[in-house]
Amino acid sequence: MATWEEYLATQQANDGVQFTWNMWPHSRVDAQRLVVPLTCFFTPLKERPLTEVTQPPLEYDPVLCQKASCKAILNPLCAVDFRAKIWMCPFCNNRNPFPAHYAAIAEDNRPPELYPQFTTIEYTLRKATTMPPIFVFVVDTCMTQEELKSLKECLQTALSLLPADALVGLITFGRMVQLHELNTQGISRSYVFKGTKEVTAKQIKDVLASGMARPMAPGAGAAPGAPGAPMAPMGGAPLGGPGPVGAPRGPPGPGAPGAQPQGPVQHAPANKFLQPISECDDSINDLIDQISVDRWPIPQGHRPLRATGAALAVAVTLLESCFPSTGGRIMSFIGGACTHGPGAVVGEELKNPIRSWNSIKEDNAPFMKKANKFYDGLAARVVKNGHAVDVYSCALDQTGLLEMKNLFNSSGGHVVMGDSFNSSLFKQTYQRSFDKDAAGNLKMGFNATMEVKVGAGLKIEGVLGCCASGNVRNANVSDQEMGIGGTCQWKFGAISPRTTIGVVFEIAAQHGSAIPQGGRGMVQFVTQYQHADGRKRIRVTTTCRSWADMATQQPNIAYGFDQEAGAVAVARLASFRASNENDTPEALRWLDRSLIRLCQKFGEYSKDDPNSFRLSDKFSLFPQFMFHLRRSQFLQVFNNSPDETAYYRHILFSENVLESTTMIQPVLFSYSFNGPPEPVLLDTSSILQDRILLMDDYFHVLIYHGQTIAQWRKQNFQENPQYASFKQLLEAPVADATSILQERFPMPRYIVTEHEGSQARFLLSKVNPSLTHNNPYANEAGSAVFTDDVSLQVFMEHLKKLASSSST
């Protein structure tokens, strides 16, 4: 019989389910006294461990509860009467007959969805439309020749990793936006749109319809420079003279690009801009080879004219017109800030810098409000059509991620922020986004929706994650919203095995209501998505927890607290408040108040005696997490650009609990001659002369050589066979760092530094400053840090004082 901890660990590993509280109070008042909200971190496409038995997707539709307001799916937690062929829904207690094809079921002949070990089960829908995934590449050409060459090589590598039936399209942009035709015979053609205006659906439909109405001859072009005019790409001469471009002859018919589908479509309609790789492989590779740096002259002291917003609008409108509600990704590669047309985030002149946190605070960011409105409008259209936007931003300055954040946050797209397209960080991260499973399918889902069903006593307040509201409200939706609320269903344009969301629940029962003997709180997650093979799948995860009476079972409730999950829930909530209300100081005050209340509730102490304060093992690490969270890049915008903050918060809202705790409180390992590698405190006392430290804060993997080690290394002792042990010591952290770099997405920045090295600042900014320039003799060991930040010890002293005070 598995212990409770083993059961929770198994559910976390197999189902991707992790609750902040694993035993629930049965009244709303008691739940509010817990301080940390009841939150479930759920990974919809969690990959089952290789050591566990895996059930292949079932090739039939799931069995639903017949109660119209419930529709929960058959699962192992249902009570089943095998004789009467009836199952009882644990969510609404409705008795449901099994369908006719379940007539042979018995106690010893159960269908897979009733096996106790398969609390997560997947179905492949037979009647659903099968469509290949769609990838539209949006490429910035306002960069150096070297950068563009590296990017083109990465794009061509990516094409070789896509399935043969995947549809691909290509858009390039500089001052103008070019939409490229694929598979043209003997000549390259592109349609040029002005970068100063947002393309309309009618323009795209006219361009699409022109090609559908009659084939385009090289001499039958539109007026040069007109929207939709075919041109030789890369600044070549226009193809043909003036005249209309094959004007549309009436609305497109069913199944044609631009038409709403009239029924299940098994094959992609003919389209000159989006074609299967198997048919246009040579064509699109040739087009990528021909991409050159934007030729529009850049005056001295000016930025390039970059129409990022207009290019994204063309991509969004193209997919919206051709493939609404079909899985598709817009992969944008941006080498600088948008300076031209809709979505511009900075002016053309270099003397006017891009907005900073200080200028935003002083309301001195003239482009921001208009750009936000533009990108938010694009994001709403992307979400409505089930598409996703990925942003690969590589530049030394900001590129406008803050304004674009809703494009990738609400659609579930990837964000990668780097310095150069020629860096290994970008190249390996981009290649890793096309990882495949054992069956050779891409590890990504498209156009997903996730619905949460709850049993009696629970309501849904909202989710904290990278998704958008599905606007489906029912009786189980709470009036109180936390995060993205007011619905029981959420949409993801793209979803991966990493995608983790936090679902916040409300205990709905009134104080004093009775708990059913042995009653359980039920939760079911139903995720429908388009698999990489083009088929629709439904994944169902069902879980439960026990109810408890706070008056008599508070120790049991406290024992069920998961402090790592609790820390991540508070981190996401604080970041959500800071981001949406643009008020970091208020988010910090809320965090401090919450920590004090939690310590007052679950700490052991005598009133007004700080020295008597104690926390149990289940809560002992929580204040430490909060200390590091207060200092983290999620809540401290000082020394971080607005783009960096938007990027960091996006990753926090995407990753699972384990990775998120690494972001909040980095892990530090020590390597020395005294023994094998060991974890050490994230403290200045750990920085010793004869040690090598490996720090992992998720975004950076850093190797730090102590003063003595650095001197030996400079003298090349490792090259001398007599000092083979020193060479092994130097190699050990490198091997461990490499294994971290190979597994993580996005790939972290790899740093090797030493005592008094310029990049040692990444380590010194993270460690607890127990030894500073203000108290250099507080501890004989360790390295002093120049900072005015309080140490963890001082923080804990104040916390104990406030928590035990009778006046707070």
C-alpha cells in the first residue's frame, strides 16, 4: 500500500497534478484563513514516465454523464454496477447506463478508462476533421548580413524537421511586407503590402481569390507598389505593368481559401501561399536563400524602418482567412524594435530611446498605448481562430515584447529572447522546439481547449497561465475572479508537454455545513486538442482530495500543504497583479501581508515573543521562498528592461512547479577536493576560495571559480598530468551544466566566471547577502557583497516579530 506522499508523487509524475493544499477545509471561511489559495498546477500534455505502463489513445469517443449540466467523462473514480451496466457520476451523482457497445464489461473485463492506474486517459475522435499543422514564418530583414545568414540556415533546418504534410508559408518584412507565393514555376513572386497600414481581411481575400479565379501570368500584374502587387522579391523589378490582379469573380466557394468550411475537410484547399512541404520543399528553400537585407537606406542617426506590426497583421489575416479554427503557428523572427506603421514602439531617430520602466512610470512612453491596443487586437483575433504566435527576439536592445506580450501569452506561443540569431542559445532553442516523440510526431498540440469540471463544494475562480478565456460560464464558475476567470473553459493556440497552468478554486460551501462521511472533492480536466498528426484528441485527467473540518483536523490540513506549489502560486499571483495593475509596490505589500498571515495561522509561538516562533517542516521553506521572490526579476523591475520583465513573467506562467521554484530560489552546488558535489546554501558564506560553484536559476547556468581555483586555472595546472584531479574537478561542473543545457527550453545562458569576474554579478545578485560591506567581519568564511539589501536572517527576525505581535 503506497503512503500518502507516494500517492501524491505518483499523481504528480503520471498526471501532472500538484495542489497547494492536499486536504481541503469544507467551508469558504476556513479556506480564506489558509491564506495561500487552493490552486492546482496542471500539465495537460504531461508525458508519462518511461517506467510506467502507458495506455495508447483509445480509438473511440468518451462516455459522458447524461446530465446536461454535468457532462463529466467516465473515469476510474466512478462507482460502477457491472450487473446493471450502470455507472454513477461522482460529480453530480447521476446514474448513467453504459452504451450498447459496453455490453461485455464485467469486474474482470473493464475498459481502460476504468483501470485505477489510468486516471489520465486519451481518446482519438473518429469523426473529427483531420488537418495537418500550419507554420507561417515571418522574417525580419532589417539586420546584418551575418545575422540574416544564420537565421536563414536555422529556418532551412526547421523545414527539414517538420512533417511532410505540414503547410508552410513565408512572409518577409522591412519597410514593406512581402507575402511570398510558393511553388511558382520558373519565377519568384511576392505580394507587397505597405508597412504603414494594417492589412484588411478584404485585401488578403482579394489576393487569394485572384489566384483562385485564374492562374497568374508573369505579365498580368498589378500596379507596382500597390497593395497585393506581385513583385520580384528582395527589391527586384516589378513583374508586369499596370492592371487589376485577376479580380475576384464573386465570393469563394466552399472549401476555397477565404471561405468558412461547410463541413469536414480532410485535405487542405489549394493555396498559393500555404502549401505542404512535400510539394514546395525546393521552392521555399530557394526563397529563403534569396532573402536579403532590407535595402531601404538608413540615414545617419536613425533606426531601420521595420514594419513588424504590419507583417504580423498579414500573417494573422492570412491564417484567419484560410484556416480559421485550425491548428497553426505564426513563427516571427525579430531583430529589432518596430519603428514603422501600426505597432511601432519607438521612433525612427536614435536620439529618442525606447521606453523604460522609469518613462512608463512617468507616463512618458508616447508609443506604448497605441501599440498595446494594436497588438491586443491582433491577439484577440489569434485566440478566436485557435492560432498561436511565437516570438523569437534577438537583438542587443529591446524589441517591443512588452507591447506584444498578449500575442504570445494568450495564444500559448513560445518566446525566446537573445542577443543574436548567430548564438547557440537561439539555434539550439529553436531546433528544440521541433522535438519529436517516440512515434516521430512533433511534441506540440494545436488549437486546444481545456475545460475544468468540479464536484459539489468547489467553484472555479480562474487560471494563472498562458491561455485565454473560452467565455463559457456555468454554475460552477465563481463570482470572484482570480487570474483569467469568469469561465470554466480556456483556449490555447499551442500547447506542449511543458505547458503548466494554475487553476484557482474556491470552496463554495457555507460555514457549518456538514461534510459527507468519507466525502471527496472532485476535479476533472478535459483537454481537447489537435495532435501533431492532424487528428483531434481528448485527454481526460480526474483527481480528488479529501475534505476536512478545520476545527478538529487543522493539523491534517497543515500536513497537506505543498510549500513549493504554494510558493509558485503566490509568485504567479503577485506577478499577475504587478503586470495587470502595473503596480509592483502594491504586489510586494500584498505578498508581505499574506506571508505574515500564513505564519500567524500555522506558526507555533507565544504572543509578543519572537524567540518562541517556530514553523513545522511543511512550512519551514516557505518564508525563504518569499524572501527570494521579493528580490527576483518577477517583482523587482530595477536593472531589468520592460521586455526582460515580460519575458521572465511569461516563462514563470508556463513552467511546472519544480522549474518555477528554481526560478524563484536558484540552486547552488559546490565542487571541491573535500568530497563529491553537494548542494549548498544560496548564501555568501558558500562563496569560498577553494570551491567551484554551479548556480542554476533557470535563465542562467553559471560556473564560478573561487579565487584560488581561478589562479590555478590561469596557471594551467590542469594541463599537467600531476594535477589530473584538478582537471577532473574543473570538468565535473561543466558536465553537469551541459546536461542542464541539453534538457531545458528555452536554453539558458551559459556563463563561466571567477572571483571578481565581471559576470560574477549574476551569482552575487542571487545569493543571500549575509556578508556585506556593512558587516565584513560577520563571518570569517565567504565573500562580502556590496549591497544594501537585507539578509534572510534579518528578514526572518522581522517576520517572527510581526507574526507573533498581538497588534498585527
